[in-house]
Amino acid sequence: MLRFEDPAKLKTKKIVFEDVYVGRDSGTLEQLKELSSKRRVIEESINESSFITDAIAREISGGLTSPCEQDLQKLEQYLPLLENLVVHFDLVSNNRQMIVWTTELKIRWTSALSASSFFNLLGPKYFQIDSLRFELCMTLFLYGAILRERALEVLPADLVQSATLFRKAAGVYQYLAHDVIPSLHPASTAERPPESTSAVSSVMSLICLAEAQAVTIRKAEEKGNTGGLLAKLHYGVTQFLDEATGVLYSTTGECKDISSRFLDFISSCKALHELRSQKYLADSLKIAGHVGVAVGVLHHALVNAKKKMPGEESWRVVFRKEIDDAADMLRKYEHENEFVWREKIPTMDELPLLEVGNSRKTPLSPFSTTRFFSICNAPICTGSGTLKLSTPRLGRVVSAVVSDRDAVGSSFSGTDVFKLTYLEGNSWLWDVGGLNILVDPILVGNLDFGIPWLYDAAKKFLKNFQLSELPEVNCLLITQNFDDHCHLKTLKPLSAMYPDLRVISTPNAREMLDPLFSNVTYLEPGQSSNIEAGNGSKVQIQATAGPVLGPPWQRPENGYLVISPQGLLRLYYEPHCVYNKSLLEKEHADIVITPVIKQLLPNFTLVSGQENAVKLAKLLHAKFIVPMKNGDLDSKGLLASIVQSEGTVESFKELLHKELPDAQILEPTPGVPLEISPPSDLP
């Protein structure tokens, strides 16, 4: 693959939101400060103005060693807050004071793809557009670019993850092109960087899809697929790049300031994969006994490739090697044809063409969705020259999806889709085919087990979440009878809101649940129960054995298998990574939600993970592992001071890759639905 890292080389000027916008209350002021704080760490990273060491950066990010991953984390923390501000601003976009404030922000970004930016003797050229949507647009473009950089970073070690990241980046750019940029209305005189045009975002989406397909080809080569299939897959890459070229040249008004290096990259990639496609076609023709035709194909391919040699030296090196390999093939085929077969060499017009129909499949990852953030639908208040914001909450989900037949499939019903929203700690909201299951909720107050001097923990991200902001809940699922799973501060108001709520629980929690709820089913390990949705579909929940938290004779707590309405997807959840191997080895689960970072007390394991989480995933033949960080809370007290963590998500990924190289790790972002659909090859 040719490398082109320019899209991520954006820079921006400092913005301090609270210095410009006047908050109506202290809560709004705090949110504006948080917005500025989250942006500042991004500014320092991309402007290379940060003075923190690599070790401190790793510690701040929770153990992430890759600068790309650290930057992605920063962007994922900033984007929800920014989107919230954009939505509120849109509601009062005609307010003169708001327009004046936004102008005073002086939102400025450089361009990495503008031709004019490369010939500026006074330093980087900054584009200023007085619109919050311009800030959102450029931040999302940067997010997609760094996803793409991360895909290139993991490519040598993990082809599956690399292809998935490329598809995610493609989804970001598609979302930008179709949902964000069309609503960006700068002043007619404002000069726009190419990154803020729909055409360039569409082109970047197609480039990322082409790169995902190129990774897919590597996987196919490892599996020893035939030359005919590989020829079609390479040709599929050229189709994506053909389409990208067409978009650029059909929108010359939008793309008149594009750098020649960007254009050269697209044309060079296309030429490279054309040559590789022709090499594999020639190989398949020779195997089929058509040596003369194979010679003609290679000769024509070499003539074309030599005309399209790129200007960039690193790209020329790749090209020369590919041309040399093709030339060696041609000499061997010509020699064999001359002395053995003596077949006629067809003219160019007589050469076969590759079929177009199936060459753009990417049969690698069944999950290729990029999900962003939830936003609040509450009104914005302005008056007396002030602004009032509400916190980003669970609600509408903005989704950018890129799919093809092999990536998402079309043979399943929407009722077999899992949408998993992590609420921090042990808490989840699962949408299974339209049926909402609330799991171990801690949504009111802190977690303190009734003894806050010993332990008192608060959430880091969903700090101000309200029960009233939940969608309609169809079922409450409880795994254990302790406060971090069966949280009475939450369950009491929840029972008042939903007095007839269906509850499924471990029998160990009977003493706490019976006074609150009237419709409770207590499941022993091995027992199951169905929940019926309003549309008539049924979700089956089966209890499994979890940890024994007490004397050895005590009943174990519960884990659960959740089976989608048509049975196409099965999810396993147990929040301590403790399980009964003999009971689980007869089961399987496509999705496993489990902690992967161990939490240890002296001589006692509170929560398992790492190698035990790998064994669990392998035991259940998992396709997707969703790691939960149930110890990642703002905690204080005596107990908090002696709890130690062991391992990281990264170390878990390394362990998993050795045992289940094709399994995907899908890291959840608190408050953001993570959607998983069945593979298309299921019945």
C-alpha cells in the first residue's frame, strides 16, 4: 500500500469558549470550561505544543501507548460536547448576540490538502469561518484522518482490525459529506479549505474503502485464494479510486484548490492496483492454459504502468518493485510460450476484461459501523445576553455507516441487531430488536455500599445523567445482590417510574427487589425466561453461573446469555469475568461483554480479566469482545486506595490476537450506542 499521511496534518488556533460565550448559570459555565479543556489537549497535540512526556501521556490516557489512540480518545471526549453546543446554537441561530459571540471565537484551521497551503512563505495558511459547524466539520475530518492513521499503524500486526478501522474512517467521511457539511453555510465571501467540502469528504471515504479492500486482499492472499479472485479484488480497489477521481473532477468549483500530491496519490494507487490486478489475471489465465493471452495481458499492463510512475520517491520504490516482478513474470511466460505452447499473442483489443460485478466486495469484517455521540433534545435558553446549555445525554444517535454485502449483509431482520450503550461501572442499556434491557443500573447518586468513608465512587463521563432521560425500559436485569449491581439509590426511583417493570434477577437479590417490584423472575443458573416486545418479538435470557461471593456453599451470582429474537446473535455478560467452564463449554456467544483489566486487593481478586477473559472468549467462540472498564471510576476512600489494577486493554488485545486472531474488540464509549448485526452468511 502507498502511504499518504497528509490528511492528519491539520493545525488550529486556540479557542476559549467561556471567554466569549456568557453562561447563564454556573452549570453552563462549567460545560463551556470543559469544552475548552477538551479542545486544548487536541490543540496541543496537533500543534505539537504539548510539554508532557510520553509516560505522562500514557498515564493520562489510561495506558494507551499509541499517540494515534491517545488522539482518538481526546477527540471522542471533545466531539459530544461540541455537538451539544452546535445543536443548541442551531435552535437560536438567528440570535444576533450568538452570531457576534461565534464570530469572536475566530475559528481557524489550516488545510493539509490545499495547494495554496504549500506555497505560503509566511507559515501555515489559516482558514477562518465564523460557524460552529466549521469547527465540527474540521474536528470530524481530523477524527477520520487519525482513524486512518491508526489503521495503517496496526496493519502489520492485525489485518482484521486495520480493515475495520479503515471502514470506520470511511463512515466518518461519509457522515461528514452527507450530514454535516451540507448544513455548513459560511458567508459567501469566506474562503473554504478543501476539508470542509462535501466532495473531498466523499473522496476520502472512497479512499478509505479502497484501503480497507487492499487490506482484505492481504487476508485473501494469506488464505491462498485463487488468482482470479485476487484480480477482481484488486480491480475493486481501482473502482473505488476511479469513483473518487470522478467526484473530484465533477466538482471542480469545490475542489479547485486541491494539492497535486493528493491527486498524484489517488492516481498512483489506482495504477498500482491496476498492475496487480493484471498480474493476478495473467496468473489465472496461465493456470487455465491460455499462456498467449497471459503474455498479452502482462505486456499491456507493463506498458501502462511505466507511463504512470509517481513523482513521490517512496511511492516510486513500491512501483519499481511491482514493475520488476511483473517483468520477471512476463519473461518466464514468453520463454515458456516460445518453446512449449507457441500460442498467438492477442492484440490489445482482443485482451479479456475483468468482470465488474463482484469486484468491490470486502469480505472481512461484518461490523463496519462508526457511531458517534448522543445529544440532548432539551431547549436552549438565551436572554439578557446569556447562554444556557444542557449536558449531552442519551438520546438521538448520529450514525455514519459504510457497508457492503459482505460487511453488513441483508438477509437478517432488524430485530436481530444489538445496540449496546455503556453507562459506566457495571451499568448498560441494551436495545435488542427494539426491546430495551437496563442492566445493573447505577444512575442516581454515587456508589458507596452505604459506607462512603470506605469507598465512594462517581462516574467520569455521564456525571449528570438523569433516570428521566432513559428511553422506555422493557426489562431490568440484575446480576448480583451487591450495591455495585443492585443499587437501591437507583432502583427505588426506578420502581416508582415503572411499578410493573419486568425484572430478571439472581435469587440472591430477592430481599432487595421484592419490596420494590411486583413482576420479578428469579433465575437459577441454567434456567431461562422470555421477554416479549411490543412488536411481538421475543428475547430469551438464560442465567449462567457467576462468582460465589461468600461461603463456598452460597448460591453463585448470575451471568446471562441473551439470545436475539431470531436466534442469529447471542450475547454473554458477566461483570467479574468469573464463570463455570464445565457449564459454559456447551454454549456459544457471538458477543462477549467482559472486564479485561483485573482489579486486585491484597490476596484477593475482585474482578478478573486479561488471560481469563481470553479463555472465556475462546470457550464461547466469540466473534466480538466488548471490554468493559468497570473499575474506571472517580473513587476515594480506604478501599479505593488499596485496589490495584493489572493489565490494560492493549495487553488484552495482544493476548487475544494469539488465541482468536479473527475476533474483533469493540471498545464502547460511555453513552454511545455500539451497534452489532449478524454476519450476512448466517441462515
